[in-house]
Amino acid sequence: MKTYQHFIAGEYVDPIGGKWIDSMDPYRGEVWARIPQGCARDVDRAVAVASLALREGPWATMSPSSRGKLMMKLADLIAANAQRLAEVEVRDNGKLLSEMLGQVNYNPEWWRYFGGLADKIQGAVVPIDKPNHFAFTRHEPVGVVAALTAWNSPLLFIAWKCAAALAAGCTVVVKPSEFASASTLEFAALTKEAGFPDGVFNVVTGYGQEAGSALVDHPGVAKITFTGSDSTGAKIYAQAARTLKRVSLELGGKSPNIVFEDCDLGAAASGAISGIFAATGQTCIAGSRLLVQNSIREEFSKRVAELGRSARKGDPMLADTNIGPVTTAPQYRKILDYMEIAKAEGARCILGGGAASDMPGGQFVEPTIFVDVRPDMRIAREEVFGPVLSIIGFDTEEEAVRLANDTIYGLAAGVWTKDMNRALRMTAALKAGTVWVNTYRAISYMMPFGGMKHSGIGRESGMQAIHEYLETKSVWISTAEGSPANPFVMR
């Protein structure tokens, strides 16, 4: 069994308190590693070295082009270690190797993209209306960034957050979820190998209420970026407000996947299955509300259930597995509770509906589909974060929009139709940060990602993301000669 350490100032170090947390293999149901249980003193140490690296030493004086070259080298190292990193991530969170390997193979593109963007952060000369003044803006790193990542895709979230932050010239302290920290700690060594100066990239692991809370409160941290539930995000937002920290939040969703009668039914059915059962439903963009036009609802529900029935549960390391275990025991119990709530409220289960007792580890649930779901049911309004699909009917396009937007969330939405005029109307009408048409779960380092309403604040990926980690400074230079006629008057 491997025992991990914090990564601080370019070195692996034991937790100051001398405590570790068992990390469970969700598939086998056994402890496979230990991670440090960080405390406020560990956070102090990490923030101190990150602050020093920001102010002094190689990183503080490094040109943007040089920062970009380090990021390009890191991208190559991620690519060379993709198989190993993906296998560690699967062991830690139980998601499919095919998905995790796909993510890690794609991961270097974020580092290349933002590495190339590092020396293209430009201010501007302002044609100011004041005579005898030269005015311009410049962009500077916001400071030390605390990146709090979730357990479902740790390395992907590091790329989304830290690539932009480092390109902007910030330094970072990552606090991964206590349920899946191993891949982040393995990744940290690659930053050292790539040549990043000590203190630029740091990792402190532990519980949210200890290490995470200490980071949010720390006076040396300027910016918090968090991925997780909206309830936790709201607490972090309120806590960060006490010290006026900048905050980016990528939170939950209850995403509508909208199927019109004129669509390609086969493609839409595959998209519906991928949208909810991929990653065992443990993704914030899961298309958990399937809105189907009533003229095809019964036929389409049968088609989706038939596809869902073919899903193979098993070892996430195997290529032919479609459904892996639920990552954490609390999440497993939560999913089962929601299934019972749905049944009690009158939803009819046409697939699954309970635990998969024939699997190892004790954390498998059956892919589940409910029909006869009313929009006011909890299963249709609250984020389950599991392989549980609610099918809701609608008659008109206007009703589909109303149902889709009737939620506190606004992360993503899908639309299935052959009518491009309808597609364009829907993309404008839906209140979601991402809208997919005739596809689902597509992401790119080039496209901004984030939510509206309770689904978050700010954007990750794309050119817009780097400005989440920059401050704009306005500079005024007087070109006038002599003293002003009246120094008490604003000029």
C-alpha cells in the first residue's frame, strides 16, 4: 500500500500533524493508499512558499514566453505518463479507464493552449480624453490561487484551473478531494521534472473542513477556484467574501436533454444514454432530465431503456465495461435514497431502480430510468449525481423551454432536432452556460465552460479563462510641463 505525502516547495513532505487518510478503491472496496491529512499549518507552509515564489526568485522574473515553454514541456510529460496517471485515477475514483485515459490523453492540450497564450496577455493604450496624459492598461497575476478540485475528474480539473492560472503568472496550491487525491500527487512530480521553480505548484491534501477551509480563509490566498456541489460552493463563496477573495465556482447541474420528434432517434437515444450513464452519472453536466416530445415519448423511452439495459457493469479497468462503481460510500447511499424518493412520489421505474448486489466492492447501482416524472418531483429538481434518468414529456417548443429553464441550475443543455431554425432558437432561449445540438458532453480547451444561476460563477477553458486569474491595472503618465494651476481640482 502506497503512502503519499504533500507536495510543497518542489518536495514531498509529511503532514505536520503526522496523520493520514485511507484512500479506498471503489471497485474492490478496500484501502489501496494513504494520503496526508493536512491541517492549517500545512496550508500555512504551502501558501508561504507560493507567496515567496510569486514575489521573488525565478518565477517572479520569468518572461511569459519562458513560462509558456515550461507548460509545453509539462504537456509532453503528461502525454508520456498518461497510462500510469489514468490507472492511478481509476484506482482512486472507480471511473472507467477508457474515460480517464481519454481525459488524460487530452489533458496536455490545455497546457499547450495556455502555454501558448502566456505571452499574448496584452494591455492597451487608451486614447484618453485628458490632454497631456499618456494612459495604458496592463494585466498582472491576481496572486496565490487556491484550487479546490472534485473527486470525479481530478487531473482534468487541474488542467482547467491551473493551466490558466500559471499562464497568467500566478502560483497555486491545490487541495484535491480527500476521496481522490493520488493522481494529483503523482502529477505534482511532473511539474518538478518540467522545470517549474519550487513553490509555483503545491498540493496539500486532507478534509475540506480542515485544509480546504484553511485555504479559503488564508490571508495569503488571493483567488479561490472550486469545482463541486452548489451547497459547498455557496459556503465557500460566503467564507471567501469575509476576506474579499476573488472566486470562481463550477458547480452542479440538472441539465435538460431535449428530444424533438423530428430528430434522428438513434443518435438522440445514444446521446441520452451517454449523457446520463457515462461516468456512472457522476458528472456535473449529466443530462439527468430527458425532455421528450409527447408524440414520440413512449417509443423513445423504450428505445432508451433497451440501450440502457445493454450496459455492462464491472471492473473499470476493462475495456468492455460501461458502468463502474460509485466513487464514494456517501454518494452511493445518496443515489439509492433518491431512487426510493422517486418511487414514493409516484415515478415509475422502467430500468434498474436499486443496488447492483452481484458486484464486488458494495458500491454499484443499477442504471436507472424513471418515467411518469412530474417537474415538481425531487428526482426532477435535485442533483442526484448518479446513473438515474428522469423522462418528462412536453408538447410544444415553448413548453420544452419552460420546463428546461425551470430549475435553479444552468450548467448545460442538449437539443436534438433536424430543424436548424429551431436549434438556433433553443440555443438562445435556454439558460445554460453550454448548449449542445445533436451531440452531448463535448468539451474543448478552446471553449469556455461554466454555468449560470446556481451552476457557478466564471468560466474555465478558452481565452476568457485566463482573465479569471488577472488583475487590470490602469496607468496614467502626465506629459505636461510645470505644476497645475490649481492642485486642489481633479484633472
